[in-house]
Amino acid sequence: MNGALAGKIAVVTGATRGVGKGIALELGAAGATVYVTGRTAEPGPLPGTLAETAAEVTALGGTGIAVRCDHHDDAQVEAVFTRVAEEAGRLDVLVNNVFSAPDLAAWLNRPFWDLPLTAWDEVLGIGARSHYVASVFAAPLLFAAGGGLIANISSSGAAAYQQNTVYGVGKAAVDKMTADMALELRDRGVAAVSIWPGLVRTELLAFAGRATPDGRTVLDIPGAGEFDLAAAESPRFVGRGVAALAADPAVLTRSGRVHTTTDLATHYAFTDLDGTLPGEVAAS
């Protein structure tokens, strides 16, 4: 993908760490200028800051630009795209990734009647609503570029029970929004897709992981079982899927649909950083 996105302008929301950071890095490795948004400007309990992500994007061959933004605040979101308009005049790729994963951790596998009402607002707000708001402000810039891509990071929780009721509703809303946006955007040359990662080895999951006597690191999810993080995909595996879509001149043929990261890897012939597909064992 080196140079495949040279000259392209991208915005990745929630890119301080995790999936958003992995996507930003791969877009940068393909040569794009990447505006990365998030709230973390200073180091905290989890590794990663906006400035660090932007610097890594630049080190990989792109241009990383850190923009502090609280996606609860529509005015701050609008300011992100006003800045992109002033500095670049257009946008080629919007990745809607921002999500309140640390908040969700306290609500895992709890029935809806046992959750605070604020859980609905947080999961649906920093998720479906934040993706919608960013897309509204991004649309004129995508039109100015003559077309482009909106990638909404979703989950198989849209179709099968995962985590809790509000999580599933939020992800289903993202997928429905993607399908309907795709219809409205098609004549403008803008594709909209939902992407379902698998289990991703984020900083949050690594922090929550447990070492086993046989040397593995596993994640215990109440009510769901034990997951071996060695079989998880890296955040950059997700990023490689987004970068491949962004570089595909026929991306409109994939618009309006859900794409798993493994399906994208098969279609575009890429692997994770260790040369394997998630779940495979790397060669020693």
C-alpha cells in the first residue's frame, strides 16, 4: 500500500489508541494526510496520546495532524471539519471510529434493567450519533473531492447478542445508517461501508488481560468465556482493510454493505503485521 493514498486527506475519529490508531497508522503508511481526533492530549493510565499517534503517522510516510476533539460536543466536531476545509479544501476518507469503550467495560454482559440510563446515551451517542454528526460535516468536503469513502467501525454485535442490549442496538444503528447513507451518497461518488473487526488486541484489552500458567495472555469476559489474545487481530489489521478500501477505484461496488476484516483481507490479499491472518499461528 506504500504511496497508494499519497495526496489523499483523511479524518479518523477516536484515533488516540486502539482501532482508530491502527487505522490512522495504515492510512499514513499508504501516504495519506491524516487528521486524528480524540480527547487524550496528556499521558494517562493507558498508553497513547493524540500527538503520539500523529507523530507515528508521519514516521510511517504520511502526515499526521492531531486535533483535540470531544465528540460529545457538536461544535467541536464541526470545528474539526472547518479546519480541514481551510487547510486542505477537501476530504477523501472519513473513518468514524470513536467509541466509549472504557465506559462500556463496566457494563459488560449486564441486562438492560441493571444498567444506568446513561448507558444508552453514551453508547448511542458516542457511536451512532457521533458517526452521523461527523458524516454531516464531512459530506461537503467529500463532494469537493469528487468522491471518497466513509468507513463506519461497527461490530458483529449488530446481528448477534454481544455485551448488552444497548451495545447491540448501537451497532445495528450504525449498520442501518451506513446502508441508507450509501443510497443517498452513491450519485455523489461517495461509498459508505460498515466494518466488523474481530477481537482486536487493543491497549485496553492488553491492560485487562490475564497471564496463564502456560504463558498465554487471555481476556476473561463475564458470561462470554475466555479469549486468547494471541489469536486476536492487531489494530493495524483493521487499518489495512480501511486503507485497501480507500485505495480501491471500484469501492462504490462495496458500498452500503458490512465487511468483516477477514473478508477484506481475503479480497485485498493482506495479512496482519506478523504475516498471518488472525487465528493463525505465526511461523517461528
